[in-house]
Amino acid sequence: MSVLDFDLSDPDFWAKPMTEREDAFERLRRRETPAFFEEMEISYAPKGPGYYALVKHADILEASRNPEVFCSGDGGATNIPDMPAEFTEYFGSMINMDDPRHARLRRIVSRAFTPKMIKQFEADVETAAVDIVDDLLAKGSGCDFVTEVAARLPLKIICDMMGIPERDYQYVFDRSNVILGGFDPEYTGGDLDQLAERLLNAGMELQQLVQDLAAHRADNPTNDLTSSLVNANIDGERLTMQELGSFFILLVVAGNETTRNAISYGLRLLTKNPDQRALWLEDIDGHAPGAVEEIVRLASPVNFMRRKVTRDFEMNGQLYRAGQKAVLYYWAANRDEAVFTDPLRLDITRHPNPHVGYGGPGPHFCLGAHLARREITVMFRELLRRVPGIEGGKPDRLHSSFINGIKHMECSF
């Protein structure tokens, strides 16, 4: 085994140039067994026992297919340290649950995310994309592509689905940035000791926003998702107000931040790969499905999810003991040389493309994958048709171990 000269638990690692990150995870994939890392000390959680870094595509598939062994609910899936109990009031939605609680919540909310339901939103997505490109052309070259284009579409669609008025879009946007701001001082203030308080405040404010709306919709229902969820009675089951609030946080954070970053990375990838842009322009609709999957693979907006082992389990020659932690690095698996030929290359015709950008197979596969694909497709279709030469400059990356994000990126056309 090679001696590792980097530490995935060190916040400074996630601020290194992308080439260094690529090299580090390539070295981890070359190991016969997963590397083990100590956990960092943080003010709001006890230091844990450490974790195995799963970076190979095969390992992540197997762990995802065995949720009864690699569980999400014991301490949370979105953080490596065990989440304090008070956090679960705001951040304890489905992503941090196991069956049967996970299955119950997913059964109630999943009816809003079927392909049939997503098709009903298609006109709204297309109208929003047209308006966004209209505004982009009016502002002119040199504006921030992330805030003016990539962030606007998913934010509007999610808020409109829930019935959140336009005057609250910025409120939601700012608080979702705090929740997924990682170590980044622009969003979290730079003081890790105060991070827990900032996270809780942001979660509390988002939950209060949707609970106030839900209380009104209970007596004055409309055709939005909040009305459907607050009045849903599926097989005798309803969401509690706390569950509704936590689901909204999951929806707005996952549905807004991840799609925003996929669109941002997509423009950067096309800028760096003009041959692939030219190919896509030859048949915008025909190449769109493959291009969107390839963008999601390389963008991998969610770097990881964490699991805790419930019983002794052997996988690919490694024995995992009950109580140990395993971190599923989707970003690394999407670059696995054993699965993807020339994995760092953008290839919009790549087939097959079994990426795990929406998570691995199993109960935690992304509920909003259909909607995300639709938003990315429509946004690039509108851009390629009306601003075919648009380019993205050097990205200002989010300092986070959890989200592979772009905060700002100047565009030119």
C-alpha cells in the first residue's frame, strides 16, 4: 500500500486545485482495499471512529444495494460526523432515514416526482428558460453565469412547485447556500465553531417559511405541491408539519443546489471541449440525453454520502465491522477507470454511461432525477439555440467536501 500524503478529512484538501483532487482519488482507486481516515474534530459533534473511503464504482454499487447493512439513519448520511439530535428537526428528512420510516415518507411524496407529473411542469421549465436567456442577452457578456442563469431555473421551478412566492426566492436561495456552504467563508462566515448555529438558523427559517404556507394551504388549497402534501392522505398516512418542513429543506437544497452546479459545470465543460459543443450543436435534441448524463457524471454535484455498518460484512475482500463508517464518494466512482474509458474526457456520446451522479441503486436513488434531467436539458437547449458561442470563464469553486459546487463564473458571448 502506498503512503498517503493527503487527508480527506482536512478542509484544506477540498480547497486544492482540481488536478490535485483528481490525482488523490486516482491513487485511492488503485489501492486493493479502501483507505481509512480519521475524522476531524468539530465543535458541535463528538469525534467519531473514522471511516473507510469507498471510491470504486463497484464498491458503491454494492453498498447502495445493501441498505440494511450500510444504513443512512444512524447519525445521518450527509455528514461524516454523527449529526446531533437537534439537527434532525431540520435536516432529518428521507435522505437521513432507513426503512420503514424512509419508505413511508418516500411513498407519500414520490407521487409528485413521477415522469407523468414532471411532464406537467415541462411548459413551466421551458418558459422559465426562455425568460432567463432573455435576461442574459439583455445584461450582456460578462455577467455571473451561476447567479444569472444556472441558479435561477431550479430555484424558480422548486419554489413554484411548492407555491413559494417570487418575493421569497432570494430568501430561499441565501439559506440553501448556508446549509450547503461547507467550509466556504462566503456562505458560512469562515468560523467553523459558529457553523452549527448558522446551519440551525438557516434550517429553522426555511422550515418556518414552508410551515406557515402549509398552515394556510390546509384551509385554502391550490394546485401546488404544498397543498398536495399537507392534505395528502395516502393509505391513511399524512406528513406531519415537521416532516413537511424537513422535506422542503431537502427539496430546495437538493433540487436547487445540485442542478445549479450541473448546469454551471456543463458550460465550463463545453468551453473546455469545443469539439463536443460543435457535435451537440449538430443535433441539439438528439444529443441532449447523452450530453446531460455525461455532464452529470463529470460534475457529480454531490461528492459523497455516508453510511454506517449495521453488522459485520465482507465486500470486495474488505471486512467491515458493525458500527464502522463508510463514505461513498460518487465523484470518485464516476471517474473509475475500470468502468469509464478515458474518464476525465467529456464525451456526449458515451454509451453506456452507468454513472452514480444521482446516487447508487437502491432506496436512496435521487427522487428528483427526472426533474433534474429535464431542467438541464431545457436550459442547454435554450442556450445552444440562442447563445451558441457562450463560454464560461475560470470557476470560483465552493470550498466544501460535500458539494462539488461553483459559486461564481463569468460568462462571455
